[in-house]
Amino acid sequence: MTVASRPAPARIGLARAALGRAGGYVAVFAVALTITFLLPRALPGGPLRTLGGGEVGDLDPAARAKVVAAYGLDQPLHVQFGRYLRDLIRLDLGESFNGGRPVVEAIREALPWTLLLVGTSVLLTAAVGVLLGVIAGLRRGRGKGNLLLAGVLLFDAAPAFWVGMLCILFFGVHLGVLPTFGVTTAGHTGLAAVGDVASHLVLPVGVLVATGIGQFFLVTRFSVASALHAPHVEHAHARGIPHRRVVARHLLRPALLPVHTQLMMELGWLVGGALVVETVFAYPGLGRLTFDAIQGRDYPTMQGTFLTLTVTVLVMNALADLTYPLLDPRIRARGRS
Amino acid sequence: MSHRTRRRRMYTLRLLAAGLLLAVAGCAGDGAGSPAAKEPQTASALTIAVGGDQGTLTPYTYRTGYPGYHLMSLVFDTLLVLDPSNQVTPLLATGLTTSADSRVFTLPLRTDVSWHDGEAFTADDVVFSIDYYRKHDSVRFASALAAVEDVQVRDATVVITLDKPDPEFPVRQLADMPILARHVWSGITDPQKAPVSAAVGTGPYRLAGYEPERRYELTANTAYPIGKPRVDKLSVSVIPQQQTALAALRTGEVHLVADEVPPNLTDQLSAQQGVKMATGSNFSSTLLVFNDGKAPFDRVELRQAISAAIDTRDLVDTILLGQGTVGSPGFWHPEAPGADTSLKHSYDPAAAAAKLDALGAAPGADGVRVLDGKPLSFELLVYADSPDRVRAAELITEMLGKVGVKTTVRAMDADSVDVKVWPDFDVAKGRDFDLAMWGWSATTMTAYTKLAGLVATDPKAGSLNVTGVVDAELDTVAKELLATTALAERQAAAGRLQQLLAQKTPFVTLYYPAGAYAYRGDVFAGWAYQQGWGPLNKNSLVARHG
């Protein structure tokens, strides 16, 4: 067999692998789809209180049955599942049990706020975590490095709820420099509105970053510290390469591989929102939408938000698979061979 | 993390936050104790914080209870209305005449009222509303309308005739049922999904904007002929976390927090400059319910013994820090109309022990009494997300332990408890519990029929009989109450039923927490506390003419 004859079977192999991977994603999606339907119905209680109101006990049994039938909840489970799939094919996620608002509309309204809040905080968390991780890694075992480690671990261990309340009381109540809740103040337009949204974003993002940098920090710190005296780093120093360049090319770059994995995992959960922070700051994101839906046993909204989360996780996993070779030459080399 | 674990964690965190707020409030020193400033009775704009979304504020899509109903009532009017002391007064009707047999209700209507879209309000709208609620009966306003035999309109006067007497019809229906605009609602065939555009009423405020899960914008109806709205613009913001809402109150971003302030924060908050507390009674109740249909709780003596072993005063002092009322053995709040105030809970552990001895329940080797061969050891269910009830359950466990009755507290999420105590909210479906911490909302104390509903054996009349009590005497008095034709008779029957409840003890009424609501008195101080409910209501926000 000549070298020239190899690409065809290699391409077939690659295509098979890609197909296999895609098949895996489809299988996971199908299982997730079923779970998103069954999970809400497995919870104790039901949506009757949401459908019939808090004083549902005042309704006579016939009226209660009518309410249940109006939402098809009197049908067998397989019939309900069939309807769910049929509607899903039409990209219809149904209507919320709480007021009949289309679920797609509710998600569409909540998603931008979540992307803004969690997206900003994940990127900032990664950047700050890596930066502090490099500093702490280079100073491992020394005063500043230990102080940094203790500080980050302290914030990492602190509940976001508690840190959020502290921030509200200090920056909102005591200093009076930042709004304490919500995403906008009524009446702002144009640039003032942008500034208003940004000012509402500061505290929740700050809390998410402060309480979330632990993973990025620790992973980077460990990678940098363990490679600090590796032969290739010593060799680079011996060759007279400037310290900053050594840090950037020989310490930081390898450290970014686990950071990349961590970042993709965090981005995958992006649309899950940040339930605690969204609740503390009355931020109208997907986390709160999901939580309220669970509390009210609002099946269509639960299905819709779970499904959105599932799809995002799968897409981010796929993206991680695709982008990993760009960072790791070993994967590229394995792919070529 | 599981949902239950998360809730427990949230509960712990809430306690932490409450302590934190106390600490910061104590050291912030932003003007505590300053002299009372002016108390404005009008304002150009107010922001009210509510704990959750309250629906689209139509009679079919609002979130029931307080403050959802009261917000909806700012947009929609009723024929009659309850004043701050819960007395019926005219609103869309100019008066009410009731026939001697409490079957015919004559209501002359105002002729100067318009809907928010400019259409004139007429008697046809009232007739349409009654028909509409009866046709689309998946709403609580429909229940009492089942008895409507005829509705006539004579010269802008509506005459409603019932097929049986109902002396409480004015208070539980005419002062409760929002009137719908015929020209808006006649085109709505599925009212459970009524759009926000259907929130067109005759009330003192128009719904100008609604962002789900975020806020409502209400503007004053300047053409309101019944009175002048005191606030030009109301903004209602959804703030799920109460600590955040209270912090926003202190910064002045919020001017009223619609949720009750926990007892441990009231003193600290009211010491802040500009912050005041609206306080009054709260008709919601906290109970210890037995599964009365199941041995040994089917024995009155055992229930009486357990009741006597519980120190309800201690519960109020320990859990509510004294900011509440000890439960009446007759269930009815002592300040609610028709209460038998002579009924007092008797805490007497010695008498409780004597009753148990008399039953033949002797202590076993482990100190737990044994009755009919079975130890008096029970599971006590409680909502995990209700800190005061969990604490009350723990204290009750200690109190009952002293007389040889063992209880094990089982904190579960609210739906899991509901499934066991009140499956599908239908008492005919039975129950599966021993003991549970339970509670009824303030609505339960708005009509004497609800008192009968707590104990009547027939599921239709006894729709609130979650204990499953079956007692001929209770049934007889409940039937008498429901058959009364005059309000005075019904009140007397309610009095008899309260006495019988105290005697039969189908459940133990532990306490009624007091209502305490924080507001910015320096911005608007016109809040009128409606007894049993709270300050957010039409009486607070409208200065009535005449």
C-alpha cells in the first residue's frame, strides 16, 4: 500500500468517527427529551394550584376536572408525550400553566438577561481566575501566593447568597452607589439606558466572579506551579528567553488546556442561569424562570427550560470537541495519524 | 444538589441573611430615632415590592391571595367593598337591599362610571359578569353563583335572586366578585389564558404595563368618579428575596414591601429613618391537624390531651417573638367578625397526662405511652420552607414528649405535604398522615360557611375538612349554620360551632401571626391596614368622595 493510497480509508475513518459522535449526541438528546418530559411529572404534587389558583379548594370537583382536562392532563402519559413531541417538531413549546404565556416567549425574554449576566461573569471569571492562578503559581509557597490562595478559597467557599447580601448592604445601602435589584430603572432611554443596565449588572456579576473563580484559579495555579521547574521551562530560561515570554508560551499555554475544558463546561451551563444570584438581585433570567416553574409545577415551562439547557450543553460539548485540537497539538497529531 | 437539599440550604442561608441584615442595620446608623417627619397622604410615584409575579391581573389570571387579589382590585371594581374594618360598603352599587329571607339582593348602580377604555359601565356588564362566571366556572367567584336563580335589571338597578337563602352573599360574593367589561370579555372564550389586554376595569388604576416576572406599571384613573387616587403612578416590582426588598426599602428604591416582615426584623427596621411599619391582625392561621379518621386520633380524649399539652403562648413568644395572637380553640381569630372571644386555649400538661392515663395509655419502657398495644409515636409533617412552622413542630415535639407522646418531625417540600394531607385539594380523596403542621389563608375567615367547611362530613359542604373528622354533633351544627337565612342567625350558629370545635378538638389552632409591613412613611403614609389582610388595598390608595 502506497502512502498516496492512505487518505481514502482515513477519510472514511474520520467520517465514521464523526458520524459516531453525531449519533451519540442524537442518542443523548433523545434520552434527555424523554427525561425532560418525565421529570416534571415525577415530582410530588401537581400543577392544580397553579392552574386553579391558591384557593383551588373552593372549586367543586367538576370545575377542577375541567381545568385539568383543559390542559390535557387527564390524558394517559403516552398521549401527552406524543403531543409534546408533535408540538416540538413545530417548535412549539406550549403555553405556561401560569397565565398561558407561550413558553418560547418566556424563554426568549429571559435568555438575553441570562446570557448577559452569566456570559459576562463566566468570561470575567475565567480571565481573572487564570491571571490570579498564574500569579499564585509563580509564587507558590511564598507569602503573596499563599495569601492569594487563602483569599480565593475564602470567596469560593462563601455562599453566593451571603456575598450578594453583603454587597447589597455595602454598595447599595451603605454607600448608595449601585442599585440593589432588577435590570433596569424605568424611564431611561438611549445611552442612559445602557449605563443603567450596566450599573444593574455590576453587583451580580461581581458576586458571580468573586465566588466562581476558584476552579479556574486552582487549575491554572497547579498547572503553572507543576511546570515551573520542568526541563523545557528550564531550557527556555537557559536559552535566555525573556521571563514573560517563558511564562506566556511555556507555562500558560499548557495550563490553558484544562482551563478550556472548564470554560466549555461553564458555558454549557450558561443558560441554566445563576439561580441564587438571579434570586438575590431579582434578575429576570432563565434560572429564576426554571425555579418558579418547578415551584408551580408548570410542566411546559419546565420542559422548555430543561430542553434549552440540554441543547446548550450538547452544543458546547460539541464545540469543545471541535476546538480542543486547536489548543493541543497532540490531538492534532493523533487526528493526522 | 437535590431540590430538598437546596431548599434546606436556602433556609439556612436566609437565617444567615436575616442575622446579617440585623447586624448591618444595627451598625449602619443612618438616622435611627430621628423625629417623625411629615406624613404625606399623596405621592406622584410609588414602588411596591412583591415576592413573585402576580399574573396578568385579570379575574381569571391573577395570583390568588394577598397581594395578587388586591392588585387586581386596583384595576377591577366590585359592586360592594370591604372597608378597613371589613364592613361592607357600596362601590359600583350605591346601596344594597336584602330581602328578609336573604334570597333577593337589590343593588342600584352608579351611572357615572366608565371602563378604562372609555366605554360606559352599565347594568348589562353586571348581568354579563354573572353569566360569564357561571359559564366559565374554573374560578372561585363562580362557586356562590351556582345558587343564582335569576338576575333582573330595572332602571340601572340589578336584582339578584338566589334559589336558597344566603345571608353572606354580599360579603363573600358581591364584595369579592370583580365586574367584567362585556365588550372586552364577550370575545374571550378561554379565560384562563386571558391576555393582559383584558385587564380593562373600572377601578382607580389602569394597568399601563406588564413585564412578566419583573414589574407592573399602574397609572391613576383620573376619571374615577368614586374617589381620587392618591398616587399618580404605581410601579410594582417583583423581588423574590425579601432581604433584597427590605434593603431596597432602606435605599428608597422601594416604598412598600408587600410581604410581611419577619418578627426578628421589625424593631430594627422601624428604627431606620423614613421607614415605618403598618401593623394589624392577620387572619391566616397555623394549626396542628390530626388525621381524625384514623386510630387513635378518632378518640376525642386523645386529641384533647394533645391540645392541653401544647403551650401555645410559648409558641407565640418563642417563634413570633410575641408578635401574634394565641390560637382560639374555636379556630376563629378573636378579631374576626363573629368570634367567640370567651374561648381560650388551656395549657395544662398535668390534665393532659391525666386524660391519657384515663384512656389507658400507660408509659412504656422508653417513656412513650402505649394505647391499645401501640405506642403513641407519630410522624409530624411540616413544610420545609416554612421556618416558623418547622420551629413550632420542634417545640411541639418537646412539649408532647413531656406527657409521653412521641412525634418525629418530617420536613418535606410543600407539595409533598399537600399530597399527603389534601391530595388534589379534594377531601373526598382521603389522606395519609398522622399529624401535620397546617394553615389556612386569611380568606378562610371571611365567611362563616368556611367554618362549616372545616368540619362537615359531606365533601361538598366540608371542602376544607382535611382532618377527616366525622362527628354527628359537628355535622348537625354545620348543617344548621348553612341553613340559616339571616346573618344574625348564621353568626349565632357560627358561635355554637366555635364552642363545639373547642370541645371536639378536630385540630389545634396554634396561633395567628401578626401582620407587619414596612413602608417609607416619608414618601407616602396613607396606608390603611385592612384587618386580617394588610395595607395594600383600594382603601389605602383612593380618597373617596363624600
